[in-house]
Amino acid sequence: MTGLLEGKRLLITGVITDSSIGFHVARKAQEEGATVVLTGYGRLSLVERIAGRLPTPAPVVELDVTDQEHLATLAERVGQHVDGLDGVLHSIGYAPPSCLGGGFLDAPWEDVATAMHTSAYSLKSLTTALMPLLAERSSVVGMDFDARQAWPVYDWMGVAKAALESTNRYLARDLGGRGVRVNLVSAGPLKTMAAKSIPGFEGLADAWTSRAPLGWDVTDPEPVARTVCAMLSDWLPSTTGSIVMADGGFHAVGV
């Protein structure tokens, strides 16, 4: 039986540990027939070790998405492993500690700027850096967290996610003529390395578990990984500039 992503060449960012959303997307994508290249930031040896836990060990390319030199050479370096790309997962986000945890009014611009650059502008910079490799009808998917309301403790990362959502729409507008789809998957809270850096995460996760109509398991990344793989496939050829919710239906119910 042919897999959903048979023959697809994908670049997956954001793999830090084997609990990362990016890792589970890479795993599921390989199970569905894709060839995967990962990016890593910081401790590359750790990412390479994690890459070895995939069904098929994947190559790792170094990428600091805020480093212009890394971006300028990214297509060439990824091109050493694949002759093109059919899909990209942007699973990158960071905010300094001052931007999270209830200090919204006190966070300095320098820290806010870091959050915006890393978490929102990087969707544009990553995508444009990879344009030489992106095939017609390729798909760019970013990881989101519903930014339509102010969440406890999420603070400036929530603002950065709102900027990410707007960036997604403008990228979809400008790349549609090239057949490139750009969408976001808004996931419910999962126990990842990134989640551990959010003060009060447990309280947020508990609300999801009790209120999501379909239920929600913060330890199970499979539903989110499957949703991302669907967005990377050819099965949504007319969907772009959209946000697909993978949150158990939490977004649809009131308090």
C-alpha cells in the first residue's frame, strides 16, 4: 500500500528531543514514505543522536534561523542530501524568560524582539531561504498555538504566535502563484521540551484535558503528527493561508 507521503522530500525543523513535535512528524512522515532531512540548533550531536532513533536515520543540517549566514547557505547544504523539497515543517519558537510567566508589562523590547524574530519572522526567512529547492505544489507548514485570545502566562509568545498567523497569510498570498501552499497547524498542549519552559503549563494542559470535546492527551503527539503529515501531502491542494486546529476541539467550546 502506498503511503500518504510516498516519494516526498521533507525538511523538518525543531527536533530537540524525541518528545519534540518535529521528531514525531519526521517519524510519521517516514512511515508514510517520505525522505526526511532534519535541522538542528546548538548541540548538533544531540540532534544527530535523536535522528538515529527514527525508523530511518536522517541527516541533520545546522540551522540557527536568526543567523543570516546559515540561511544564505541553507538551500545548498540541504541540497547535499535531497535534490529538492516537497514540504517543510517550521516548528521553531523561542521567547526569553522575561516574555513568559506573567511579566507581560515588564518585558523589554530586546527580549520581545527576540521572540518575534525567532517565532514569527523565521517562517518567512526559512521559506524564502529554501525557495531554490521548493518544488511546484510544495507545502510549508508551521506549528501554531491559538492566538485569538490572551492565555495565562503565555504573554509575548502569544503575541508572537499572532504575528506568525499573519505571516502565514501573507506568505500564502505571495507564494500562491508559484503553487506553494503555506498553512499552520494549531496544536493543543503537548509535553515537549519547549512546554517545560512555559511557567504554568500544567494548569493550561489540565484545562484541555477536561474541556476538549474529543478529549486530549498531553503525552500523545500522534494526532498532531498525523495532521501535519496530512497538510504536507497532496490531499489538500486548494488549502493555503489557513490554520488547521488539532486540539481535540478545545477551540470550539466556551468556558
